[in-house]
Amino acid sequence: MKSLSLKQPWANLIVDGKKWIETRRWKTPYRGKLLICSSKRPVIPPAGYALAIADLKDIRLMTQADVEGAYCDVYEGAYAWYFQSVWKIVEPFPVKGGLGLFEVPIPIDIELELIERRYVL
């Protein structure tokens, strides 16, 4: 599955349903399900684990309207990645992260819990 690493506490905020916009200085043509992984640094538990699956619906230049959902201020060159739905992985599993979008095999018996639909196009 296509995956994205996020530093903490941003990854946990997505899992908690508080953050529904991720910001990056790059964009991708990909839309669809993304495995949200917590990077190993900083060491804020659970570091180095797959935590959720998010439905990436859109990517646009970040505006002031995105600040609340992104948990950060607008910065130069920022793109806002909009997640429509997030499913928490009930039992997170360890992953080796990567840069950009990277592939991670998903266990067959993964159990998901819908967090909340946040962003509506």
C-alpha cells in the first residue's frame, strides 16, 4: 500500500481525528488510500509504526483556511493534503519508513476503526 511517514505529534493527531490536513512542500498525482506511518524520530510513541489509513482526496496550495485542520501556519511553498476519512489501525504494526510515498505490505488480518469523516469536497 502507498504510505506516508509523518513526524510526531502530527501522526498521532491524525489518528485522534484532530488533524485532517497534512502539509508538504511537494505534491503527487496520487489520490486514494494512504497508510499513515509514524517516523522513528522524534521518539514519541508509537514511533516507527503504521497507525492509520487515510483517504487522500485532494492536494492544493495551502491557504489561511487550512491552518486549523493542518495544525500549522501557512508557509511558503506549502501544499495542503486533504484527508476525507481516516481509519485507525486497532493494533499498529512496525514499519520501515521512507521518503516521499513508499510501499508497505499490509497484513491480511488488519483491523480498522473509522475515526471520523472530516474533509468534504
